[in-house]
Amino acid sequence: MGGPPLAVLALLLVSPWLQGRREDAIEDFKEERTRVLALSGQRHLEYGLELRKKGLTTQAAAQILMAVEASQGKNKTAELILGLMRAYEDEFWKRRIEKPTREKLEAHERRAEKLRQEDREARLDLVKWAQRADLEEQAHEELRELLLAIDEPLVFDERGRLLVLGDALGSELSERVRTGAIEINGRPYARDAFLRRVPEVARIFEKSSPELRVRSTRSLTDAEELHAAATQLLPVLSDDFGATPGRRLQLLVLGERKHFDSYLDLSGLSSHRAADGFADPVAGTAFLCPEGSSGEYVLGLALHELTHVFQYSVSPAVLPSWYIEGCAETYGGAGTFRWDGKALSVRGTMAAARLEELRAGVLPLGELLEGDALALLARDKLAARRFYAQAWAFVRFLEQGAGPEIAARFERWRTLCFGSAAGAELDKPYLTDASTSARLFLELFEKDLARLEQGFGAWLKEL
């Protein structure tokens, strides 16, 4: 019998060689990716340590966390510094902590944006590296992450090539991106986490600015009206928090409850179904479900959830439920905001009906400090409304009604929590364990709790 054809023999000999070449290319790509990620982390780490020397705690902590996140575990020094920041808490910040001026915040944002741009350019270089090595899957995965970081409409040239940061990518990769895109306001976008998880959402309307994007499944007018009001909240939050987010924030209005519930279920967050809104710290997005609600309620919900997203974006610290809900109600609670279609005012007094409802069932302070708003929403709507109102009132009392020494101590607690990213775990972004920040609060206030509870009760009666 004759042997196999020469062509078959050649294929049998060449295939292992080609497979070996591909495996070598993949290993080389991994090494290059590790180098790029480590350098990205180092840029943010060095800037974070520079900010630490200047006493800008929230901004420094955010950059140190960004160093760990951007390097994806490839920069061990960043992880070491983050560990020290958390272990030493107050002692890590050696300079006197001061609230930064708007000028300092703007200068910081320019520097931080320059670092983010350098990160994006480095990731684009990785995409092109993978393309040159014929590693299409690796190129596509890097490009997908890069497009989500850029967060702008997709642009193609006359030859159908995707333009990214001024560079045209290969036709095959460009077509793959085009095929997976979604059209919003007549322009193609890469699908973010939400759009991938809820593919049945086929039509979205958008109003966008550099600081805030509002998307709605209901109408363009809906997106435009919410954007007009919510945009005015951002500078107020920047002043009050003494920080600005390192990314554009987003509001997403889902006209149908099934889409809201579906996203939560696919994200492993079904417990949030009891609420009408959810602030996703990973996506930097506030999801709203306004089905059957009034326009004023929806606007208040948007301002409330946007406050959560803003806070998560300047610091991933996990704070107690009473604080995060009381803080958000400061800007979006019933009666605390006014919008006439042109000007937004916030930080008002909660609606009289809500305060009367609260006075009929004030929680002991210990129960408030340990309470869980989400659990109450699922179990007892009236108790939940009272919790939200009391959380708002207690935050306001600490800031304005308990005297300047308590107010200063309260501000120190918040700064320490944000500066140390208390309780945050980068691999568990939905973590709700606030035990660290609760412990820090007790360390500062436990000896005064009885006095504060008595003073709060008297103050609330006169409110």
C-alpha cells in the first residue's frame, strides 16, 4: 500500500509548528499586557502618593485604588500601599486634611484625565499588538474594554474601519464591533454591561454631556428633561463631597419593570427588586424604574440615585445604610429639592407629611445606626419611609443641629471613610458590609450617643 499523500504529510508536520507559534504569540502577548497594566497602575500610584503629601485624601485614595484596579493585580507595590492605607487609617494621612477648593479640584481633574488618556492609549497599543500577532480574540477583548472606557459613539471611516483615538483598526475587527453595536439616537455604540444583559431593549434615547449621560427607553424628551435637572446637581455634589468623579456618570430610565428586574436578576442583585432605583457602582449608573410614578417622584428618585453613584465614583467606601440613604435624601427626598424647569435647588427641609409620619414612629438611635433600608423596603414600606426620613434628619442634625464640634467630628468620620475606602473590596464591588465604617463612627461618637439621641429628639420636634 502507498503512504499518505505528500500534502497530508506536510500538513501533519506544519500544524504542530503553527500551533506552537500561536502559543508563543499568546504568551508574548500576556507578557506585554502585564507590562502595560503594571505601568498604568504605577502612573496612578505615583500621583496618589503625590496627592497624599498635599492632604487631598479622597483624591489620593481614589488614585491608589485606581492603581490597583488599572494594573489588574500586576502592580504589587500598588497593592502594598493600598494595604498600608487601610491598615493605618487616620495615621496614613500625615498632613492636615483640608477641603479642596474648586480650583484645586479642577487642576486635579485635568491631571487625572491625562492619566486616564495615557491608560487608553496604552490599551490601544495592546489591541494593535494583538492584531499584528493575528490574535483576533485577544484584540477584540482588549478593544471591548477600551471602547467601554472611552464611552463615546463609534466612528467608522469611509472604508468601514473603526476609528479609535485617531487610529483606524483592521476591517475584520471593525466589522465585528459594528455587528455587536446598538443604535442610540441614530448613532452606534458598543454595548455596555446593561445592554449586553438585557438584549431585548432595542431602542434607547439619550441626552449627554461630558459629566452626565441620561438614557431612557421612554422618549428623548424624558432623557432631556432629566438631564437638565440632574446636571445642575453635579457641581453641588462636587462642592459638598470635595471631589469629582473620574468618569462620566449615567442615569438609565427603564420604562418597563420587567427590564429593571431582568437586569438585577442577571447581575445577581435580585434583592434590589423591592426598590424603584439602584445605583450600580461598577457601571457608574443609576437605574430607575418609574413605571406608574409621578414626574416629581421620578426626578427625586433620579437625584437620590445619582447622589449614590457620585459617592461611589469618588470613593468605593462602604458606609452604613443610615448615612448613604440620609445623604441621598438630602438632594432627592420629598420636599428637599425644587425644580421649576430651569433652576434646581436642593438641601431643603423634608416634606411636612413625611416628617409627621416619622414623628409617629421614631426609631431608637441604636436601631437607626444598625438599620438596613433595603431589607425594610422588602418587608414594610411604611417602616422604610420612616427610616429614610429619619436618616435624612439625623444626617442634617449632625451637620447643622448638634453644634460645630460634632459637625467637625462628623466631617472627619466621612473624610476618614472616603480616604481609607473603608470596607471596599475591589473583587467584590457590590459588598454591603459596612462594619469598618460603623466601627469608625462608634470610635468617634460612642461616648456621646445618649446625649446625641436626646438632642436629636428635641431638635426633630422643632423641625
